[in-house]
Amino acid sequence: MVKIKDIKTNFTAGEVSRQLLGRGDLRAYQNGALALRNMFIFPTGGVTRRAGLHYIDTVPANGRLISFEFNTQQTYLIVFTDGQIDIYYEGVKQTTIPSPWNSTQLSELAWTQSADTLLLVHPSVSPKTLTRDSFGGWSLSDWIFFADNNIQYYPYYKFADSTVTLTPSGTTGTVTLTASVDVFDPLHAGTRLRVGGKEVEILSYNSPTVVSVNIIEDLTDTSATIDWVEQAFSPVHGYPASVAFHQDRLVIGGSRDLPNRLWFSKSGDLFNFDLGTGLDDESIEFSILSDQVNSIRAVFSGRHLQVFTSGAEWMVTGDPLTPQTVQLRRQTRIGSVIDRFIPPVDVDGATLFIARNKQEIREFLYTDLEQAYQASDLALLSRHIVENPVDQDFDQKRRLLFIVREDGKFATLTVYRAEQVAAWTLHETDGAVKSVSVVGEEVYLLIDRGGQYTIELFDEDLYLDSALKGEVGTPTDTWSGLDHLEGKLVQIVADGIVQTDQIVTSGTVTLAQSASDVQIGLPFTHTIEPLPPSVIDGAGAGRSVRLVEVRFRVEKTAALRADVGRGLQDIALKEFGQTPILNTPPPQISGDIRVRAFGWSHDLTKPLWKIEQDLPLPFTLLSVTMELSVND
């Protein structure tokens, strides 16, 4: 029999797949875990019970969350639901305005922001601007393209075959245009064409080959011509699919009927798409043509303009970007999600995006050595955690990438490239998370809790979900205002003490003992399950192993429930070297907790210990030291 001391110093590999059980040679095996649930991982390696969720408000339906930063002091949460926009500041609703997007369209809603204006696009809805004025008012309006003498500088394109001609019946006033084949649709009414470089506006649809138009610029003659184009964005051909700002230009990436085309506005004139004569400041447009389909899913302004398509990732270069200097180069062939818009996010100069297969989080990063971008997979060792993502955002304060999954669970990735930290954890709550948004330094979730949609905010001082906290001068046993938890069994922390669970009735709970400071909300359980001993070290190579003692190094921890061979047991306060005092909050301990273990383990594919608890009290684990006996 051999005695071994095994020390786990950190969890910087996060929760890894069971497929790694035979790869004890990897550093990820030493620094990973079999399960890390409802835990946040510090970049330094420790893990802590995740923050609870503070209840903010209830919204009418499922939707989407977007951040709006008016300035460094004023950041807003924009909540999009079916035909409605709700705007929140510091958790308080400011106003509600109607919107044109229904619930099924919100998944493809894309956006970008410039100063006090949020630009919003959807392939089937005319693009909008959401604006906050200096008096705090909000308005939603259509994009207004630059016009000069009633000439609109839209992007234009000829959707019909290049040989199709138009024949005008006159050169001024109101005339008809006759096409050589069927090209017109009733939805063309109100849109504009350019015939021989001259602009006309369609007044009415007469037939698939004939429309009546108002001539804005006199036509040259009445001869049939192939030199004609129509608005690139219209009810007939759809609207922009993605949008960004880059080098003082508005960039539009793809539309419903032109999914692989890019448009760049004039420099410094964001809604002017006049191609002119190709001068340096004039508009640019071109299609992405290659050996594969390249439907543009997102455009992102980074070191270069990055274009994420359904089949590949591209960079657009040009310094400065002009019609003469612009170049397009394919970088990688991963592809992005095609059935919804999931915004790429910047993390320390790298752009993180969801791969088309919905099982990978790719880090799109420029390398000076190769003078090109690479797209490494950050979820390679934790593929089971990244399943069908539907939303993402990055919390710079905690260095956490939040991923919302289609099944309602959410994952976090602790990212710190300088120390090669990429650690995944999975989280669950009583309900289904639908959307996430980081607003300033706050992280908001939209959650479906049994058909009731709530907005909730991560709060480091809470250890419950959908929770409220209250404080009064005189202790009381009756607490109300919990209507959003009606009929739910809730946990209660009163004056720092966990009281008996209660069911909310008429929005109220009655405590077993009066208190002046309470937290009331839904419970959640955190779990830590290590990987079994590695097969290449002394412990994992034996026939059986016995965990003699385990030492948990904790920080500011008030409760610990662990299984070290005898099932889950509450580690009593005496184990901390302190004597419990009745009717007082449990002390928060920082130090080593020694626990004697029990029994031999003959199945070396199973962990030797486990931590699992739902007590709404602080818990942080820094390292674990095990004393083992190995039977060869």
C-alpha cells in the first residue's frame, strides 16, 4: 500500500468532458473538474457560488435584451418583446414605445450604436433608429438616407437579369415604364429606380411589366435600355441583415435578397451611399464571391472590418478604407449561425463568435506572425456545455462570457488569455433563460419562469434567484411585494440566518422569526465534482484507492456540504474550529477545513469527493489537498 498526497491548486480548465477521463497527461485534466455547476471561476483559479439574481420586473412576453450606452455615466437596458420596447435605467422602467418587430422576428434583430442612436436592422422590416434626446425622451424612426434636390442616395442594385430592358413612355412628368419581362410587384409602389442614371419614383403598380412613375430627373430619351437599377432595400427585396460602424463609415452586411453583399457609406456621411466617381471618401459596395455560399451573418469592427458569413470568416482591409484601397480576404472556414443573429463580442482584442454547428465558441484573433486571423475553438474540451447557443455577451468586470443555451440553461466562460485561462461552467435556474445583456458593469437575464417572463440582475450580495431583499428598522415577521413568486416555495435568509422555507401566498410570506433584514427568493444548488485520479499517476494506476483525508481551502465561506465516502454531509461548525452560537449568522471562514474520509474506491472512473449544497450562504473554494492510500 502506497500513501500519496494529491494537491489540486486551481480550476482554470473548468468543467471538462468525460471523454478526457483517459487523458491524465493533459494540463486540463489537472486543472479541470467533472462538474462545476452554478459556480463562477476566478481567473486566479478558485471557484465561488455564483451570484444570485435580483428581480427587476416582469415583461409581457419572450424577447431580447440589448444594452444602450448613452455616455459613461448613463447606460440603459433595452427590452424588446412582441411589438414593444421597454427601456430601463438602473433597474427602473423609463418608458415603453411600440415597435414593428413581432416575437418571431426578434431572433434575427441586429444592431449597432453610435453616440445617442441605436441602429436596428432585420431582413424583413425597414431599418430603424432608436434615439434618446437630450431631455431623456426616446423615439423610434425609419432610417433617413441622404437626399439632395429630392434625389435619394440609397444603395441600388439590378435584381433582374442584365439583359432585361425598361422602356419609358416619356422623359418628364408622370410616365409609364415597360419591362421586357415580368419584374414588377405591387410592393414596388413607393420605391425608386434609376434609369440611365436618372432617378424616378414608382407611383403605382400596373402589371408585372408596367409601372407608373414620377420622373425626378429628366430622362435622356424613350429608348429601351438595360441601364437601370432599383433600391437595394425595399419591401420587394428585403432589408439589411447586419450593420456596424468602421473607419467613420456605416457598413451594411447583407440583406434578404442580397445576402453576400457589403455596402459602405461615404466617409463621415453615414446615410449617403453615393458611389460617385470612386473618390477616396465616396461609397463602396461589392459582393463576396467564392467557391462557397457566403450569406453575411455579422459585420464587426475590430483591428480590421471582420465579416462573419455562413461559410467563412473574412477581413476587409484598407488604411484608410477607400474605393481604391479596399481588399477582401478569406481567413478561416468555420461559418456562423444562420437561423438567428448572435452578436460577436470583443474580448481583449479577439472576437468571439458562435460557430455554425452550434457546438463551438471560436476566438477570431489576428496573429502578427502569420499576418492573418486564426479561429481557435474555446470549447474543445467542454463540448457538452456549449449546446445550441442562442445569445451571448461578455462581462468585463468578472471576465465572464455568458452563453444562453436553447434549453434555457446558461454557461459562463472565464477568459484570461494572458494566463491561458479558458474555463467553462454550466448554470441552471428555476426556469429557462432566454437572453443576456451586459449593461455597463451589470449583467441582466430575461427568464421564462413558468410562463412569466422576468428581467433579473446578477447581484453579488444575493445567493437566491428571482430574489428581493428588504430592510426595516423594527423586526417584523410579515414581508410582502413577492407577487412574482406567487405559489412558489422560497428560501429565506433573515438577519443572516437561513429560516424555514415558505410558500408565497398573496405575495406575502410569514417568517418563523421576526427579522429586520431579509433575502427571499428561489433556491439553486451549486456542485463541484472533481475528475477521478489520473491513470498515469500513482493513485489512478492502482487497483483501488482510499481517500484518507481531504483538506478544503476556503475563503469567506459560511457553509460546506460534502460527500467524502459517506454521502452528502453538512460539515459542522466545529470542523472550522469554532463553536456555533444560536440565533446568530454563521461565521464566514477563511482557511483549511480538514475532513476525514471513509471507505475504499474500486471504480477509478468516479470522483473521490463531491461538494453539493443549496444553502443560500457564501461559499468559495481555492484549492483541495487529498491524502490517499493506493492498493496495487
